Amino acid sequence: MKKNLPLIILLCTFFIFSFQSKKIVKSSKADNPNVTAGVALTFDDTFVNEWYDTDKQLRKYSWKATFCVSEINTLNSSEIAKLLALQKEGNEIAGHGFNHYDAKKFVAQYGIDAYLNQEIDPMLALMNFYSLNVTSFAYPFGFRNAIIDAALLKKFKIIRATTYGAEAPYEQNCYYNNTRVLYGIGMDTTHPSFSTAYLKKLLNYTREHHKILILFGHKTVNKKAPANYETEMKTLKLICNFVKQNNMKFYTLSELSKSKSSPFLK
Ligand SMILES: [Zn+2]
């Protein structure tokens, strides 16, 4: 054992240094001090009435969000009016599929042209008809592949998929990454990756490393025991308070696209 001691010390030192240098390279490469750290909140599906009420309650925090709407043809005129009001307030309205198809499965079966014809083009036509300015897209279920990404990036400035897991915040990929395909992490209470403690860790990391955290939820609710696909108001208030107290800001998805407003081009 004694004989091996110098070797063990050498190996330990090597391990510690290689681990640290990896960490330093990773964070320094990703950090951008010119970026105002922030949060991009996104909500999926058709919960327009709930989103509208939530917007009224959270306006005092100067919040904004991106509402990714599916099945636009099923909404009534009052819901369309609420979407227009949300858009006017500075929120973004994005696409989430005309039929809410699983893109990967549909394309594997019918091809990319059929997908665009049935899922994307009628959605854009109707949303544009309603004067909803749609330049971003969120994948239903987060299911995607590179072929669909390439086709959609011809029609949208930026697209959002999903990510899971509860790894250390520096290993997560739920931040704006200077590309046009982003990965959000769930904030619905029953989402497998969600806990308040983990959300706080992600927010702290976001603040310290000048990141922009991408989150996704569905129906916004005030009740205490939420069902699946429900984001609690207390979660949103926690995020709003954190953003306000730390001089961070809210971003919409299109603000993150490579345009003049991209924080990474400053
Ligand atoms: Zn959805």
C-alpha cells in the first residue's frame, strides 16, 4: 500500500485537475457577460382563458411569455380576442401544430411534405388570418428530428423542443444555446423533472452564468393539488420574484432568434 501511495496521489491529482479544467472550459465557453440573464416562459396547447387570467395577475411583475397554440381552428372568437390581447401586451403567440401531431411519428409514416401540408401550413394560414404574428414553433410532446427541424426552420425563426432529467444545472441543456433549436424543461407540477428545489437551482445557475433558462408548461392554475399538464401560480410567482429581485429579464422565443434583438449578437 505504502509503495503505491505516490501513484495514488498522482492519479488523484490528475483526476481532480482534469475534472476542474473540463468544468472551467464548459462554463467559460457558454458564459456571455453581455447577456442579461433571464427566463423564457412557454406554455403549450389551448388554455387561452387560463393564460389570459394569469397574464392579468402577473403583469405587475412585468412578466411576458410565449403561448404556443395548437388546434387554432377549435378556438372560439372570445379566445381569439384574448390571444390578440395577450400579443398586444408584449407576449408572443407561437405555433404548436394544427392537429397537435407527433411530428416524428407522422413524418415517418407520411413524409415531410404531408406534415407541412396538414400540420404547419393550415395552422400558419389561420393564425395569420387572425393577425397572430407567428414566427416560433414548439413541438408537440417535444418529439423531433433533424429533418423536421430543417423543414421547420424555413418557416420559423426558432423552434422549441423539450428536455428531461435532473442533472446538475451546468450539465442541463435547457438554456438558450445560440442556435435556433431550443430545449425547454417542464414546470408543470407533476412533470417528471419538476421540483421547486430543482427549479431554484436552475434559476441560480442561470443568474450566475448569464444564461437564459427555457421553461415549458401547459394550463396555468391557482388550485393546490394540480393535475397533469398544470402549472401552479405559486411556481410562476416564484419565477417572477426571482427575475425581479435579481434584475433579470423575461424573453419571448422570437427575441432569442438570431435577429437584431438576439442578446448574443450584442
Ligand atoms: Zn402540446
